[in-house]
Amino acid sequence: MENTHKKKSLEQRMKESSDILRKYPDRICVYLEKREGCKSLPNVDKNKYLVPSTITISQFTYVVRSRIKIGADQAIFLFINNTVISGSTTMSEIYSKNKNDDGFLYITYSGENCFG
């Protein structure tokens, strides 16, 4: 992961996510980046997303696919902590188990299903 989010201090990121969640309590703050070494997919045009907590990973994957403009024939996988996320899992389930100390949920994507 390129870690462009680390250009801000932990305190700045915590304040940002706290402010967002206070204003939109039914949303999840997501930070998305292309997985390091992935050459088969383009970079995403924006990294921060405010996602409804009730949508599934499959629904979020659709959003990602449209943002990076890939065809239906190209595979895409979403990872948290190097683990592929099940498509039926809701964002709130993922967030409650995997949110970062700064209040963001960090997700990487890749065109290869590289476990581990």
C-alpha cells in the first residue's frame, strides 16, 4: 500500500474521521488504495469514500469497479489486512472488526487473488 494517507498525522486523521462520523453517523469512512505490485488494474481516481454502513462488500466492489473503469471481464479483489473480504459481508460488520485507530477502514484492491 502506498500509504498516502500517512501524509497526515494520526491526530489529523482521527479528527477528520470523527468530524465525518459525527455529521454522518450511518456512514463508514473508507480509504481505498491499489495493492502494491498490482499492475493489472489502474489507480483509483479518489481514495476516500463515505459509504453507507448497510451496503455489502459486493456493492462496494461495484462502486470501485466503476471508479477505476474496468470491464466486466476483469477480476477485482478487495482486501483488508491482506485477507480477501467476503462479498456478502456488510460494511458495518467489516468496520466494527477492522477499523483503524484513526477511524478509517483501509481497503486495498488488486486484480490478482493473492492470499497472504
